[in-house]
Amino acid sequence: MSSGPPRRCAPDIEVVQIYASGPVSQVNSIIWPNPEFDNNITVYGPEVRALVERYLVQMMGELRALTAPDGSGGALLDAIDIVVPHQANKTMVADIAVAAGLPADRLYFNVEKMGNVSAASIPLAIYDAVREGVIDRPMRVFTPAFGAGAVGRLHGHPR
């Protein structure tokens, strides 16, 4: 709830895209606990990579289809200053992003310092990018987040 006169400045968020579907082999590609493996976590790497690739390519395609807000007539994707993706696997995400057409110099990672901190990875990476001066002014930031999700399941085990 807000009070006072309506805001007349540009919004802080221009586009929100949310995806939550796909082949079950990708969506359930991280399993915990996995009773088949002593209840430890199991990550099916090729399926995770397929999920990340599918979502990132889809997101970028949609941003290419949107017009840049500066009135230049170009694509919104081209107007993005920096990309701060989910910080799970730098090599995998960077390889997929570059193959999909994002310049490597527009990608920011801090996973080598923080590790994969799950849903906190993008906010923490943005914080670090500001602290390091990588984000040093109002910028258009693309924050693709993706994850197979840790799927907890119980297979009839007694409590």
C-alpha cells in the first residue's frame, strides 16, 4: 500500500517472465532425499543442462521479440547492460548463454566466491556487482533464474 501522489517515473522492473513446466526428466532432475542412493541428493547433470538451455533460450527469444524501451527500435535484449544469472554452474551457464547469443563480457558471476546459494544467488550476485563497481549506475539487468528444484519425495517409508 502506498500513499501520496502517483509515481510518474519509469518503473524499476520492465519485464517479468516466469516459467514452471517441462519434461518430467528435466523438472525432476534433482532429487533429495533419494532412497535409491542412501537418501543423499542426486543431480542428473545432462537433464539439468537441458532445462537451463531450454529456459535461457526461451527467455532470450522473448526479450529479442520485445522492443527496447529507449525508442531505438532495437530489441530489449540488446538494451540490457549486464546479465546476472542464477549462480549454480558458471561454465555451464556461460557456455549456454554465449551459444544462445549473449556476449560473455555482459555476464556477471560470483559463484566462485559464494558457491551455489540457491534462490539467494541472484540477489547476492547483484549486491557483489554493485560493491565491485560492475553495476555503477542505473542499469538494465537481466536476471535469468532456473533450477530443476529439489524434489523431496517419500516412498512409503514409515515415520
